[in-house]
Amino acid sequence: MKLLLTSGGVNNKTIHNALVDMLGKPIADCNALCIPTAMYGHPWVGPGVKAWEFISGKEENPMVNLGWKSVGVLELTALPSIDEKHWIPLVQETDVLLVSGGDALYLCHWMRLSGLADLLPTLNLVYVGMSAGSMVMAPKIGEYFVGWTPPSGGDETLGMVDFSIFPHLDHEMLPGNNMAAAEKWAAEMQGPSYAIDDQTAIKVYDGEIEILSEGSWKLFTP
């Protein structure tokens, strides 16, 4: 599995070119599945219009509307109630997963409960995360980002990478997400962590990490 962990989607040429390179073929030849689940757990988003905008490609952050050959919806909250034969082959055959922002702990909970978390390491596809969809790959998200509380408590996530992510650095709609806040957040993390703005993404493939940026970012080390 190849990871493209973004803050604000595939919204500049550098990130776009990296995505095409990771896919190994044009976007127009690729089948995608979008995962809106994280949205439902976030109080600013929730079910309704924002989820529809993501699924339909109507939102401002480029993900679903990049020109895929086909786009399907993989709703994680539904998967535990249906037979695995109805969804696992679908995931195994897709080229890319497009995972929305929202609440990272809610997304993590349903990734585990649905079985997708166990399946992910076996997949030969590109995983494109946005905000919470990227943060969920980290070992933990930090108290700063805890919203929805999982049954087990805590801020632990999937741990498929060894670093954590502070997204939307210096975003005009999120004045609290400034560098001072990122530094305070990073001081509480136990491993390396990145603060990235919406013009930045982190590519992870075969254990190699590459920063793709036309904006601002900073690496914090313990």
C-alpha cells in the first residue's frame, strides 16, 4: 500500500503529479472508492450536506472530482452488517481509496470494527487521506485533536506510520492551528511529528517518507 497523506486534498500540481506517479497510470484509467465515514463523527461536519459534497465531488478540496474512471462509496459503518464477500473483493480490486476528513478517532474506530484496518496492509493500492483521513495512520493524534471519544478512550490511532500529523497549519478558517499550537502539540507526542498546511502532503512508500509541498511545513523530533 502506498500512502499519500494530505491536509487539504490533492490541491496543487506537486501533490497531483505525485499521485499520478504512485498510481502508475492516468487518473482517468483508475477506479476509486471514497470513504466519508470520518465526517459523521465531527461536530462541524456530521451527516448531511458536507458528506454529500465529498461523495459527489462538489467540495472545494480536490479528491473525488479529479477525473477518475469510476468512483464508488465505501461506508465503513455499514460493513459490519454485511457479508465480507460483498465488499472485500471490491476493495482489493480498486486502485485508490479516497478518505475524507472529519474526526480521526471516529474513523479509526470504524476502520477497526469494519475489518478494513486489518485489510489495509495487504492491499496493492494508493491510499489518499485528507486531514483526519491522514491522521488516522499515525500512532496517536494528540489531545489537541480529540473530539469524539472512542469506547476505549485515549487518542491512539492505527500506527501504520511512525509519525503524527498536525493538519491545516495556519489555515484562515482555523486560527488556532498556528505554529505555536503545533509546537505545543508536538511537545506532547512521543515520536516524530509533522505540522503541514493545505498545500503540503506526505508520501510514504516502502518505508520512505517524502514531503510534497508548495506551502509550509515543519518536522518536530522528540
